[in-house]
Amino acid sequence: MTSPAPSLPCPSKRPEADVVIYDGDCGICSAQVRKLPWWDCRQKLSYISLHDAQVAKRWPQLPAGRLMQEMCIVTPSGHEYWGIDAIRHLTRRLRRLWWLAPLLHVPGSMFVWRPLYRWIARNRYRLSGMKDCPTNVCTTKGRANDASQTDGYEADAGKLHR
């Protein structure tokens, strides 16, 4: 079980915050999440690794395979934002990211952002420079397109389908 870094507030510490569910075994993902508290000057976020057992207990509707493919933000009302849409949500939610919002909300720009996000997500372990995997996660995560690893979700034209 991987948990957020000690300096990151977990969902139980901020029950009214949006919850960022990220891959705590991914170097790139963890590094970016550790930067979010600075952007979150109004403390609107909490954080939890997708590998934490609490994720499956608290949000059983979130497919484990999809969480392996995309980060997810769950709002207190239960709304889910996945992948690049989660990043877009952050630009609207965090005051310090206002400057990024126009870039991510240009009409038609998702045709660029969605494939770029997916490519980075698919290659995140290689891009992190992980050579040794202490928990053997790299071999299973590297097969994200295998239906047995993704709970039957497949990427198609910007949406995930079962």
C-alpha cells in the first residue's frame, strides 16, 4: 500500500476538499502532486495514491484499470474528473493556475491535450527513469492496453468505453 507523502493532506484531514487520486508508485506523478500544495493556496485539495486500500473502499465505483491509466479527481459532491479533464478542473479550482486555464480551454484543443496526456500516462514509468521496480508494478502497469489490466476500458476518440 502506498500512501501520500507526509506533507500532503489526506482525504480524512480535508473532508470538504476535492480528492486527487494519483499513481503513488510513479515518479513523475508523485513529483507533480508534491507541487500541488503550493498551487493550492486555499487548501481545496487532498491527496491519495490509487494503491491505497482506502480508494477501493471509499470509491468502489472507480475502475482500478482506469485509475491505472488516468489520474482522477473526485469532488465532495461525487463528480469525477479524469485525466486531462482533471487537469482542466484544477485550472478552474486553483486560483494560482488561472493563467493555464485559457490554454487548456481553447475550443478544439482537447484533440491535442488528450493524446498528449495519454502518451505521457502510458510512458510514465519509462519517463520517470525507473529501472528497478521494488513492487513489480512497472511490468503490470506497462500493459495498460491489455483488457485484463484495465477492467475492460479502452481509449477511443477522447472517451473511455467498456
